[in-house]
Amino acid sequence: MNVSRFIKGVANMKDEYLGEDDIEYTALDESIDAEFLASITEDLDIDADELIGEDFDLDISVVGDEDFVISEDEDIVASETKDEIEDTKTKDKTKDKGEGEDEDGKEDASKVRMELYDWLQCIVSAIICGIFIFVFVGRTISVDGRSMLDTLHDNDRVIMTNLFYAPKNGDIVVFRSPADMFGGTPLVKRVIAIAGQEVNINFDTGEVFVNGNLLDEPYIREITTNRIDFAGPVTVPEGYIFVMGDNRNSSSDSRDSRVGFVDTRYILGKVLLIAIPGEDETTPRDWGRFGFVH
């Protein structure tokens, strides 16, 4: 078969069969119009069956002047470009997410620092308040012994204060004992008389007099019958106080020459209240005793 004649014939038939519709045809396509094929074979004097059966590679596309066909390579480029755009968007999202996580991390770190600062501020404030209370307002001390029964028990934990304190009759005070007798161990006793007052005790009746006046002592465990070293009446010198324990017959106090009058400079403070009631092998802890002492 003369292929060139066939191609020429196809070209000559372009205007007749396409017209103005810009429709694309491909030679030997299975969907080709039978009439169109018959016309071509008739014009070229070729048997249609022979043409269709001929084994040759011929692909002719006829398109309109303004048609644009994107090749397979261009499709691949476009696809690659789309993938790059998607990758760029993914990277941007990842970057934005990373930046967002960094911002969240910074905010969390800032919150943690603020919380730590608040806690540190609270702790420092508590320490300062504790020091102020301990130095100027009050401190705790443990009672050792039974000389203040029934007011204070062994192992009671009490709070005392020395803020602007001046001893008065009836106060319970803590003071340092003479170093040569008790090694400076703090003692807890009740103030019976202050400077300038006269103290006398009737050991037969167990009555105590201050400036000739009988004391009302509901706080004592038993009446005062143990003289120890006392020889009265005695007057309390300036700057001193006279003290006795509430457990009168089992107390080392101002009746004992080893203690005598107590120098007010040795007073550590006045007992305000029982913070933690004591207990021992024979006496259970009694929380009903919690509170101020009198």
C-alpha cells in the first residue's frame, strides 16, 4: 500500500468531515465512522478490509487550530508540581505546629516558674513569720516533771511569750535555773509575789499570804505543808520574783535555798496555753486540757 497517498487522502478529507467543530479523530480507531473509512478507501482505491488488516503503526490526530493537548510528560510534571505543593503545605503545617508547640511549651514553662515563685514566696513568708513569732511573740517548750500538777502535766507542750512581758501575780513563768544547782535547766513555776511584796506561809494550815492577804489558790494540787528551807515572812527584792509550784509539796521553788528569789532577767516567758497535752505510762493524753492556762 502507498502510505503517502493514504496520508494525503486523509488530509484532503479534513475540511469535509471536520468542518468547524474542531473534533479530534484518530485513523484506524475502532470507533471511526464506517462511512468515513469507506470514503477514504474509495478515494485511494484501497480495500477497506485490506487496510484494516494491514499491520503498520500509523497514528494521525487531526485537531482544531486552537486545541491544546497536554502530553503525558507534561501530566507527570504537573503531578510532580502538585506533589511538591502538597509537600510544601505539609512542611508549613508541620512548621506551624512545631512553632505552636514551642509557644505552648514556653507558656507551660512560664506557668511552672510562676507557681514555683509563688510557693517560694509562701515558704519564705512562713519562715519569716515563724522567726518573728519565735523571737518576739512566743515559743514552745516541753514540761518535764510533776511540780505543776494539776495545771501542767509531765510532757505537756506549752506555748510561752516574752513580748513586752512584765511578771504579775498568778502568772506561770519559765525561767533559767541557777547554773551551779540545776545546770541552767529551765523551770516552770507560778509567780506568788513580785518585787516589794511580802510573802508568808502558815505550814500548819497550808495558807499563803502576800502582803498579809490570804491567797485564793484553786489551782494547787494540795495545801502547802512542806517548809523546805523557807523562814518567813520574806520581802521580795527589786528585780526579783517569788515562785512556787502548784504541786506544793513536790516542788523545788523559792522555798528551796538552791532556787531562792528568781532574777527577772532569767525569765524566758509567760506560759499562755497548752498546745499538746502530755501523756506517759500512767496518764493518757487528754485533749480536753488543750487551751489557755490560768
